[in-house]
Amino acid sequence: MAVDVLKRNLYVGKEMKLVRQELGDPDSYFFSDTIYAYKIMPFPGDGKENWHLVFIPDENLEKVKEVKIHKKCCYKSPL
């Protein structure tokens, strides 16, 4: 589903509130509460990559400017 949303630009140009109506409340975080982020898969555990479907709003925070699939990752600090 996430790839289809991205490929077909299903939400680009649409109202941000439509995303929330159709997909529910965002269940993840991407830099700001104004950017909706949805987990593509359940949390895989500590230290493992996690993928999100992210909806970037326009400058007025009203319409979807861009949709991305973003990888939250598992970077570890060197010892």
C-alpha cells in the first residue's frame, strides 16, 4: 500500500486532513507534529531499521506537498 501511495501520488495536492481521515492518527514522528508519519511495519526491535510513510505538508500546512518512505535506522555509537 505504501509504495502504491507513493507511485501514484495519491495524496499529493490533497488536504492534510484527508490523510488523517483516511489513515487515522499518525503513529510515528518525523521532525515535527505537522508532518504526518505512519509506521509501515510494526516496531522490529531495538537496533533494527524501521520504515515509515511520511506526508510532508506545503508551506501553509494545509495540503500534501510530498510523500516519502523514510527509514528510521539503527545507527549505533562507536565504542
